[in-house]
Amino acid sequence: MTPSCAHCGLPAGRLAQRRETDGVERWFCCYGCCLAFQFEHGSHEEPEAASLLIRVGAGGFLAMNIMLFSLLLYAGAFAGNDAVPTGLVHWILLGLATALVAVLAGPFLSGARQALGEGRLGADTLVCIGALAAYGYSAYGVVSGSAAVYFDTAAMVLVLFTVGRYLEAQGRVRAMRSVAPMLAGDRAQVTVVTADGEVVRPVAAVRPGDAIRVRPGERVAVDGEVLAGRSQCDESILTGQPAPCPKRPGDWVHAGSLNGTGLLLVRASVAGCDTRWVRLGRLVREALSRKSPLGEAMDRAASRFVPGVLLLALATAGFWASRADLGEALLTGLSVLVVACPCSLGLAAPLASALGIGQAAQRGILVRGSSVLERLADLRCVAFDKTGTLTAGRLRVVALDTDAVGPAAALRRVCRVASGSEHPLARAVVAYARQQGAEAAPAEEVRALPGAGVEGLIDGERCVIGSAALVGAVDPTPLAEAWATAVPHGATAVYVAWNGRVHGRFVLADELRPGAGEAVAQLRSAGLRTLLLSGDGPQAVAPLAATLGMDDWSAALSPEDKVHRLRQESAVRGPVAMVGDGLNDGPVLAAAAVGIAFGDATDLARESADVIVPAGRLDLLPWVLALAQRVHRSVRANLLWAFGYNAVALALAAAGLLQPVTAAALMALSSAIVVARSLRANGADVAPGAAASGYLPRSQRIDDARLLHD
Amino acid sequence: MSTYVLIFLAGVAGSAHCIGMCGGFACALGAGSPGRAAVLWRQLVYNAGRVTSYCFIGAVVGHLGTLLVGHGGEGTWASFAQRALAASSGLLMVYVGLQYLSSFTRRRPLPLTLGGEWISQGLRQLIGHPSLAAPLAFGVLNGLLPCPLVYAFAAQAAGSGSTLDGLLVMGAFGLGTFPAMLLAGAAGGWVRRAASPAPSPTARLGSLRGSAVAGLAWRRHGVRIAGAFIVVLGLVTLARGVLPMGAHLHGV
């Protein structure tokens, strides 16, 4: 049986096509129905783009009428027909064209006026001069009774350029769509549970303490604590990690995360306009609004280019006027004007950057502006801070050596004596002991020995835990003889002694962050020099640098030394990025070509960083550099392409081989191609560590962006 | 002239398809405006935009057809090309017409996806806009939506041999679809007054289309009749290309 069309209900028939929309397979009888279905079931959005489209439509209506009459004139349909003299048709055309200019020329005129106010000539100036020249010349022709009218040219130039503008606007809208969920924080609506029942309010009206109902599949709009209900939340918008986090009463939920299948009741902990989501949205919006140096350079180049084009157009018109008639010359000059319009040049850079910033933001990475992306792509060297960046800044037991008493005895004693101590070493050792299953009541007469260790009485027997010097006083046997292996560089040893003898040794080291080795290796294989700058002593820094395979390291640096070292490096090698935790290395991050900090993007302490990566996600570092390079390549390729396209078209136009209408169509096509290329080049995305961290495809994660489903 | 009457009738019958596909748009467009006159005005403007698009397509395609084959006398290459064009147009029409008439089972999706999202996205931006020019813009874009009926008559326009004929073919077809679409729009306005205010234009659009779907059996017949008309017109066009000049079909 033939399935029937999901839109119009008729049998789908032979032209039927099967499309998956909203995850459901549907049949459509024709492509138009498929479009209409998508239209009907998408959300209503972007009203600001609508006015431009209305212009396109209304202008298209007038332009089509102009073209109809012009085509009929060319085809000679009115020739020999006394009822419709050609003069009358010309007057009709004048009326239509006047209306068209009134509808479509406005935005170009105001753009030209604005550019003129800034003392330059822009692309809009070219369009205005071109279209108005064709219109004015033809209007004069109509009034003076001449046969030379080019209203169709003026109309098509205006319509095609407006279409080009519309395509550009749509491209921007699409580029922004990937970050749309991030920017939606302050526009969200929440269901507040009050004594009188549930009320829907804007999120800005939420005060701390309000109870909020979060439905399945809804985006959580408040930071707060779960009062009732169980669910799983996707917090990828904040953390970049799409793995769902289970939520039960007492757990914290974060604004911006996507609720799973359960119904939650949440008590807001901060005001609705002060959530991390809203603050993140502000930062992203700010980043997107910053203009890149490349974009500005393009604008400057265009403004120098335009007067040249005007001269060239005049020269072309002059040249052809001396050989052919004035109308032909005017059309040729017009072609030059139109085809030289540097519209797509100004489009390539901002579009690709916005896409790049959006993609980074989807993984929880905040890139502050397109200039940062450009600088990231130019890096020669990456310098790392040690503690808190490559290492967790947290001591951990890496080895326990004991004599014949066995580890259990040592662990039990450690637990009893050291469990009351606040010293980081003691806490790390006790944590390790508990992790190994040792649990016992505190010892008697526990006493901290400042700078040395801790001691206590267990069953009347004195037990000492601490440094080599401390246990040396208990057991005079040289320690080097007691243990077969030396304590590795960068590690710390804690000894346990009882009964007048040293029985055990804990080796503690700062924990390396997961993915640090891979990240460094990937950066190096990408041709970047890696550098370790640390305030710690060389005995801690050197082994780490060796383990990670760093190209160079410097130890015992003060913050000023780090800045100095960074400057030295960048003078020799080129732009250097500094990777730190952003808390105590602000000056170095600011001094680097790109400061990269790990942590929560909304933390003000990380103000001096240009890029903020979710805490501990070293694996994202090579990815963001690769992203910057991809954006960079795409922008360069597009600029090159647009320049080449314009140059070839310009040569053709000056030679008189291009009609103005064809020229305008070529320019609209150029805009469309640049938009499509940018979207595609940056849309073909390789997720970082896709296999390891199980990233979902972009379309599945950003539900709000899923408007069209094929 | 009789050809245009035939095309007009095909348009009337074909509006059974139009109502299913575009009738919802027409309903939704009228829905936001206050008063009967405003609804009528918006509908007229919408349909004027739509028919203008058809006329434009017809004139351009007809003009391209003449450019392609040029004007030539009997026995020249141009004459042969013109006949070949008419024959292929006729074949294409017969093909589309048969699709409407029968239900072949083998299916192959159209490779047309380029720009589709953009059009549908654009239409979405227009539907709820209060501006008076919005229905006009909507109509213009609606007229450019891909549709087998339009393809069929565009094919005939291409084979018609002149710009004016191309325009008239598509114009007659557009005018044929005019009454039904106007009625659909008026019904939209009427239903709106009877029903309680709907929350969003798109939701309203969905609910209103229900009434059009209700007459499914009737619409299926309409589409079959349109298919028959297209097949007949296609055969006439084909004959103009294939039969010798003396067969006096040129005037049809």
C-alpha cells in the first residue's frame, strides 16, 4: 500500500520521499510538502530577520513584474500592438521601479551614509551608485522618450544584493544557533511552585529559596538543591561533559543543564539572573561581539578598495562610451561596480569565528573573542604551570614499603596516630590507609611535632610518624640501608616507626592529572614546543618534565621570573601560550600571547585568561588549538577564494563580457558560497577524545538547535 | 485560447493538491488580522504574490526556451530544436500527470535538498508578521516552492515557443488555483472567529489544516482530474513536437 503524505494527506505516490523528522520516519508526496511540514513543526524564531525577508519578498514581487514587462518588451510582444504602446510600458516600468527603489534601497543608502560619516566608502556605496545610476538613467530615458531603459538591471541588482544580505544574515543566525542554549539563560521561563499552585514566571523573577518545578526534558533554569524527585541531568553546557549526572534529593543542579526523564522539585539557591548559566551567556555574548583584527583589516582593505573600483568603473564606462553608445557603456561600468562589491570579504572571518567560539562553548570552553582564536592558530610554543595544571596539586601515596611486619600493621598504626592531624602529608597518608581498609580508634597521647611529624601511644608502645629526621632520632640505623630503593625525585617520604625501629615508608607524590601526557604529546606532534614553568624546586620539576616529554623546563620561578622567561621564549620562538590554573598566575597569563586557564569560566579570578577550559580537562587543549587552526584555515581559504572570484569577475566585467544582472547574481552566489563554505568547514567537526569520553554528535546535544531535521 | 481554458481547469482541479499543501499557510495568514476586509486583503495580496511568481517562472522559462532554440523557419535547426523542446516538455508533463493519476510503487527521493531549509526557515519568519507586505512576501516565496504541478506547467511554458505564451500558461494555471486558495484563506478567517484564540500561528495553522484534510477523498479525486488534464496537455505539447507541421495542432 502506498503511504500517505505526512503533510497534505494525499497518497505519497511515485515522487514520494522518506525523511526522518524529529526521529520519526515520515513520507511526503513531494519536496514542497516536506518543506511545508518542517516549516509547520519548527519553532517560530528570529523575528528580526523577518523584516529583511519581507523586503526581499516585496522587492521580489516588484522586480518580477519589472522583469515580466521587460522580457515581453525584449520579446517584442508589444510590437505592432497599438493598444499597448511601448511608451506606456516604459511608464509602468518607471512606476514599478520607483516603488522598488523605495522598498529596497533604504538599507543600502543608510549603510552608505553611515560609511560616509566615518569618512570611507563601503560596499553599500557601490550598490547604491550602481543601482541608482541605472535607475536614474532609465528614468531620464522614459521622461525624454528614449528607448534605452534599464529598469530590469536596477531591479535585479537591488534584489540580488538584498538576497545576498539575507543569506548573510541567515548564515550568522545559523552560526549563533550553536551557542543559542548558552545565551538563553536570561530569557528562560520557570514554573514556580507557590502556596497557590504553579505559576510560570521569567527566570529573572526567581529569588533564592523559591521552589521550582523542572519537567522531564526541560532545561533547568536555576542553580539549586533538589528537594524531591529523581532524574539525570546533562550538564554539558557548563562542563563540556555530556555524561548524564544522576540527581536525587539533596543533590545540586545547575542552571543550563538539561533534565532527563524525571520530574524534579528544586529550591533555588541564587537569584534567577545570577546563575552561572546567565553569567556564562553574558561572557559568550561578549566574546562574540568582539571584532577580530583580521575582520578589521578586511574592512580597512575594503574601504581602500572601493574608491579604486569607482575609478575603474568610470574608466570602463568612459572607454566603452568612446566606442559604443552611452547605454552600453553605462551597463559595462555598472557591471564593474557590482561585481567588485567586496561583500563576501567582510563575511568570511566573522562567520567562521562565531562558529568556532560556538563550538568551543559547547564543550564548556570559553574563548574570549575571535582575536583569541586567531592568536591560538599562530602559536609556536605552549608553556605550562605545574601545580594545579599538570598535577592536581594534591599529594597522594604512590608506594608503601614495609619490613617483615607487613603493610596492614603499618596502615593500622598510621590510622590510629595520624587521623587527628591536619597536615597535608598526614591527611594523604590517612586517606590512603582508610582506602586500603584500615580503621581503628585514635591512639592515646597523640602529639603533633611541628615541622617533623606526629607521635602517639598504642598499647603503651610509642609510635612515631614523620620525616627522616624525626624517625632518625628513634631508630639510629641509616635509612638508606633499610630500604632498597631511593625516594624518587619530586616525591616525599613519610616514615612509620614503633618499638624503636622504622617499620614502614610511605612515598607521596603530587598526582598527575589524567590526560596530561597525551595532551603534551599531541601538542608536540602538532609541532608546538612545550615548556614547564614552575615555582617549585628543580627536584620536583625535572622528573615531571621528563615524564611528560617536555622540550624544556624552568624551576623555582617567582611570578615575575615566569613573565620574564615567557618574554624570552616568545622573543626567540614566537607567540607563546601560558596554561595555568588562573588563580595565582594572573600576571603570566596576561603576559602570554594567549592565557589559558582551567576552571569555571564564570569565576572572576580567571579574568586575565583568554581561554577558559573546564577544570582538569587537559585533553581539550589540543582540540581547541586544532579548532583555532581549522577556523584560521577556513577564513584564509575563504578570503583567498573571494578575492580570486572578485578578481576574475572584475576582469570579465571590465572587458564588457558580463551583464550587470549576471554580475549581481555572481555576487549573491559568492555570498552564498562563502556562507556555505564557512558553515561546512566548521561544521565538519571532530570531537576531542570522541572514543574515550563518548561525545555525542553536536545535533543530539544541542536540542534547541534542532530546528530542521535532515 | 482553448489551451488556456484547459490549463485554467487543470489549475482548478490541481488546487486540491494546493489546499493540502499550502492551504494551511493561507489560513494562518488571514488568522491574525482584525475584520473581514483585512482578511480578504491579506488573502488577495498573498495570492497576487503567488500568481506573480508563477507568471515570472512562466515568462522566464518561455524566454529561455526561445533563446535556446531561436527563431527559425521550417526545416532549420532552430525549428528542429523547438520541436525537440516541445516533445521533451510534453513527455515531462505526461510523466508528472501520470504520477497524479496512478500510483506507481517504485519510489526514488528527489535530489532536491539545496536551500530547502532556508526557504522553510524564511517562511517561518513571515507567517506571524503583522506587516501588510508580509503576505505578499509569503506569496512570492510560496510560489517558488518546489511543486510537481508547477514543474508540469513550467515544462509546458518552456515548450510554448514564446515569452508571452509562457507567461500566459503559468498565469492561467495560477488563476485556476486562485479561487480555491482564496476560499481556504477565507475559511481560515471564519474558523478563527468561531474558535477561541490559539496560542501561536503555527499551532493555529496545524489545527486549521484539519478541515482541509477532512475532505481527503474529494481532494484525491481533484488531484486525479488534474493529473488527467496534465496528461492531455502534455500529449498536445508532445504532438506539437512529434507530428508533422501540417497537422494543424500549432494553434491549440
